[in-house]
Amino acid sequence: MPKKEDHLRVKKLSALIRNHSYKYHVLDEPEIEDSKYDQLFQELLSLEQKFPELLSKTSPTQRIGSKPSTGFKKITHGMPMLSLDNAFSIKDLEDFDKRVTERLVLKENLEYCCEPKLDGVAVNLFYKKGVLDKAATRGDGTIGEDITHNIKTLPSVPLELIKNEEIAKIPNALEVRGEVFIESFEFKKINEYSKESGKRIFANPRNAAAGSLRQLDPEVTASRPLKLFIHGYGISDSSPENIPNNQFDMLQLFKMWGFPTNPEVKVAIGINTCIEYFSYIEDKRKELPYEIDGVVYKVNKFNFQQRLGKVSRAPRWAIARKFPAETGKTRVNSISYQVGRLGSVTPVAELEPIKVGGVTISNASLHNFDEVDRLDVREGDVVIIKRAGDVIPQVTKVDLKDSVKRKPKTKLPKICPSCGSELFREEGEAALRCVKAQECPAQLVEIIKHFVSRNAMNIEGLGDKIIRLLINNKIINNVSDLYKIKEEDIIKLEGFASKSSSNLINSIGSSKETSLQRFVYALGIREVGEATALNLALNFNDIKDLIKASREDLLEINDIGPVAADFINDYFKNTENIELVNEFMTLGFKLSPPKKDDSSNFSGKTIVITGSFTTYSRNELKEQLITRGAKVTSSVSNKTDFLISGEKPGSKFSKAQELQVKILDEQEAIDLLS
Ligand code: IVH
């Protein structure tokens, strides 16, 4: 039994550790030596081990918990996580300021909160009564993935907020948003280590941060030096008089509650001061320990933000000014060819490695052969490379001055670089194609990658590297072979231990029980995306019926046009494909048809959608309607029952008014859906 002094000591140690951790991670003002901190931590740990009844959920020792048993759960954000409009020039910024000032009918200069735009991973943290309850990735802005177990491992994330009643009461429910990132030098260290130990190399710090957060094992996340800055909030049940009335002061309050915030944030009065802030940050960029891709300007006052509202998925009160694309000059060592899932062959410029905007680039897609012609790029040429934020590096032109003794013009390849078979160019298409499908090793890799992907069969643990390993070792020769893999086949492969082998085999095995729409999508039929797969599944309850469907049957279906109908029809006319499907069935696949909700307000109705929506993407809305038995068509006619109109509707809106079709706004549609 713990004595009273043990209770007190645990409490004291927790408070001390929390306080030193805050000083170190948030204020950047450490007060004690690391060794002293470790000593306090060890003392707490051993007391908690001795008296488990003294262990609290928010103890500083509770950062690494257990792994979630099943993948990542979905979490719906309390309030959608918006995105930002971009400004690329001073003029764009001035226009933004003009728009905002006019809307608010103001004469004086507006106050803005200026913040560096971190190039990290957006996260949403939810606190219940001041205790971290859940954390999610941004996902599609409405629904993200549950990463609570990983977020807890970040030392700068408060598990419990610091109470300071004189300043502000902690809300019962609070959602804060921020950016998780890895500092540039840490990123280098991770990659150097990965290289040495033959592990995966990350392309940039953002990918490293994203990869570290999307880990099923929190110990891996804990081993990565992830940091966080909070830059906003979602829901908060505080009454307005309890919290500051502007963004800058809110950030100061976040800091007092224990959240790390970016020290470079400043208030600027008038757009000219904002422009100066941009130059200041541009100069400072090189010294910052983390990567940023621009500056975010937010109208500082919350009541102004509220009055301005949002358009589609971006607020009217904020804008991001991105740094201009960075360019570099380098040589094309060779032009190689990549083969995609559907056999299209893409030319790639293999470059003499060059650093552009802090990232080393060693290849750039040339997209297609029309682009190769347009640029007239040849092996050995010196080219200009451009990289802008997220966008993959591009070859913008050949530097003819520096490209001496040019090689002959780049010719279209005649044979597939992977399987050596003849390539075809379909009429009207820019792409060359290899038609060998699963017989072509490069295509097989891509086919399997798609088949196992998250929205298809959702098989965890089968990444690019393992798929290649399985194919190269002839363990699999086609997709269905995945289901015949035995533990003894893979245990001898590099990187596999007995546990990882049986995990992989289990996750492959359990994928056999899935929905019909996932399976149809996984087959990778051209033009059959997730929405079409769902439509097909809703119309044919059984895969056998889908196989038998005629082109006419397919054309009857909601949203399936002649092109998709032909591809689907051709796919199921091919005996190899039928054999493949039959083989899956023999292997014990169980495909459940989607649940239909015929009692819905939308059942049997013909609906057209226009504009954009905040709660759903258009595809999600479509899916919601289809599963409720609605037919979603693309143009308004006398047969249309409802037009659902989001923001910025197109001409369908006036057409619906003209034909007196009932128009629903987003909220009305959502109400009817539920
Ligand atoms: S505010 C409603 N502030 O940029 C405002 N976002 O392009 C929404 N980001 O997904 C975001 N630094 O992850 C905001 N200081 C900052 C930011 C920031 C980086 C990211 C954020 C968002 C993306 C939008």
C-alpha cells in the first residue's frame, strides 16, 4: 500500500516533470540538465511501478501506450479542417486585402496575424476537460484517421492542459489544430541512418513526419523527433468572453495552456506591413530549423473572421502567400520509362542529382511523349528544373546555350522497358501502352499495389518494396497468388521474421471477407473508380451478375457512360479476367453487397449536384445519395427531383429555377440524409 508521502511524491514529481517539459519544449528555456530530468522521470516511473494505483492516465510516463489492435480508426472532426486560398504575388495580396476590407465596410487598415506556413502534417487534437482525448490527421478535412496513440508520444503535446484560472477557464471541449513537423537536421539524421541500415529513405521532412505519424507502433513514432506548433482551433465550448477576441492573443493563451506555438508569429497593421513580413520571413527562412513554404495571413479579429465566413473549403479571412517556385539547372543523364498499372509508359528524365529548394532531385517526370516533343529534351541536355511546394519537380525547358553536342532527338520506345513486348499508342492518346497486364512485371507491381490499397482490399503491410520482393523471388506471378503465399515461402526473404510473415499472411487472409464495391474497385478496371464501383455493386448484388451484364445493362446504370460501359464490358469479356475472378471465389472470397436504404427521403429520386460543399466532397455526397437509392445524374431536366446546390453553383442552378426543380442547399440536403 502506498503511504501518504508516496502519493504526494508522485504528484510532486508529475508536476515537476510537466513543468520542466513545458519549459524545454514550449518555452524553449530549459531550466535543468537533461540528466536531472531523467532522474526525476526514473523516480516517478519506479514509484508507479511499485504502486500501480498511483498511476494516472495523464502521467508524463504515459506517452507510449499500446498499439491499436486494428488499423487506424476514422474520426470525424468536431469542425471541418479548412484549407487556404493561395496568393502568388503582391498584387494577389493587395486584392485579398481590398476584398476583405470592402466586405467588412472598413476605412481603416486591417489588423492581420502573420504566421509562417509550416510544411508539415496537419493534425487535430481534441481535449475533454483539459485532458487529451483524441488526435486525428486532417484526412479529407471532415474525417481523419485516429492517431491518438502516436500523438501522445510527442513530448511537446500536453496530455493535460495547464490550469490558470485567472487568465482563462479551460473549456470542457476544445479542438486545437496545428502542424506536426521534423526539423531539417533531424530529417537528415533519420535518412542517413535509414540509408545505412537499408531502410526507407524519405523524400522530404514532411513525408518523414507523415510516415512517422502513420505508424501502428507508437514506439516507432516515439523514436522520431516530431515537433508541433498549434495555429488554430475548431470547436470550443468556452463562451466568447472567456477567450481572447483575436488570433494573436488566442495563440498566447494556447501557449499558457501548454501548447507550443510558433515564435515568429506577428501582428501587422495594413497589408503593406504584411508584405514586409513576407520579406522578413523570406530572409529568415534559411536560418529556421524547419521547412516552411510560405506565410499565412489571417484577419486578426475573430468577429471579423465570423462576418467574412468561408467559401467552399477555404475561409475568406485568410490567405497563404507561397514562396515562388525554386529552380535549378542540371543535366539529363538518361531518359527512362516507367510502366503504370494500366500499362501506360511514362518517360522520366534521370538527372544529375541537384538540390532545389532544399530537396535533392534526381529524376523528373516528363509526363508523356507530346511533352518530350514539346520540350525537345534529349539525353545529355542541360535542363531547367522547377519545384513548387508540393508539386513534383518539372523540367521546364532545355538550356540550349549549355547543351552542346546534342544527341539525336529522343525517339519513342518500341518495346516495354519491363517485359520487352511491343508498345501500342491508342488513337487520340498521348500515352504509349504495354498490353501485357499481369504478365509484365512492372505492371504487376502496380496492379498489386492498387489491389491491396487502403480503399480497395486494404491489406496492411504490403508496400512497394515487399511486393517487388515477392515478384522478383517468383513467390507471386499474379494477383491471386497473393492468397497462396505460405509462411515458409517468405520467412527466408530478407527483412522477414516469423512474426512479420504470419502477420502478413493473416492480413491477406482476412481481406477475403470484404464488400462487393471494394472488390470491384480493386480489380482495377479502367474508368472504374470508387463511385462507379459502388454504383455497380448497388445494381448487381452478386459479382456473377456483374460479369453477365451487357453493355446496355451497364448503360442503364446511374453515372455509367459509354466509355466506362465499354471498358467494363471488355474487361469481363476477357476470359483471363473471368478466370481470375473465379479463382478469387474458389479461394473463399466473401463479397457483401452494399446496404441499401430504401426508406430514405432520396430513395428513387433523380438528383443533380452543383457547386462545392463543406461537409462532404462531391464524391462523398454522391455516395451518400446512391446508397440511399437515389440516381445522381449530371444535367437538370424535367425528370430531376432535386438539385443540391453548394457554394458557387454552376449554370445548373438557373436551369433548375427555370424548370422549377426543387433546390436544396447543403444543410437541407444533410438534414434529409440523416
Ligand atoms: S490555418 C482556416 N495556419 O496549411 C485556416 N494553416 O493550406 C486553415 N498550415 O492544412 C489553416 N501552417 O495544415 C494555418 N500557420 C498556419 C499554417 C497552416 C501550415 C497548413 C495547414 C493547412 C494547410 C492549408
